[in-house]
Amino acid sequence: MRDLIARLTGRPAFWSSVFFLLWLPWVPLLAEWGATGEIKSSSLQIFVALYGLGLGAASRSEVSFGFGVVVAIIFSVSYGSILATENGTVAGPGGVFNSTPWVWFSAIVAIALAIRHGAERYTRHVQDEAPFFEWL
């Protein structure tokens, strides 16, 4: 454990990438939770769709990019389904996308995306010592 902590200290590229790519996108969900006391299912769906697409696009792995696109498509469809029921344009509960297991699945996917991309960022910025802001 000390070896891991020692490798992470003095690694601003890693911490910058963690902050900007992994933590900052969660701010709107936390703001909604703080303001309303809950996170609407539609908010979670669009977050996971864009988070998956963004992390996939930021990855150097073609597999991660492809997975991010698939996640974006699936969660965009679920967003549309849930939004239609929230706005009352479609009768019914919104199908499987508006169920409690789907909400938990959405949260698990978002956390898994963050963990997987965090591991990639660790490899890129700590082991390979690549800068985060590559244009600097």
C-alpha cells in the first residue's frame, strides 16, 4: 500500500485526469441530489450515456471506445423512455427502464466505467508518465 501511495504522490497528471474526467462529471447529479433530495431516473440515464461516451472517447483503447458507444446508445434509449413517461406523453410506468433494478444497474455501470477508466489513467499517467494536458 505504501508503494502505491508513494507512486501517486507527485503525479499531478494522474490527479488532474481523475478530477476532470472521473469526478467533475458527477457534479450535476450531486447538485440535483442536494437541491431536491433525490436524483431523477432520467438524470441518471443521460448521465450514464454521456459519461460512457465521454470516457470511451477519452480512452486510447478501441474496445473501451466501442463499449462507451454501446453504453451511450442503450442509456440514451432508456433516457428517452423514462422522459416520455415523466412528461406524461406515454401511458405506463416506462417499462424496465423505470424499474428499481435498472436504476441500480445504471449506477453500477457508471461506477464500473469510472473504475475501469481510472485504472487506464493510472497506467497512462503513473506508469507511462504521460502528461494529462497533452497540448502543454
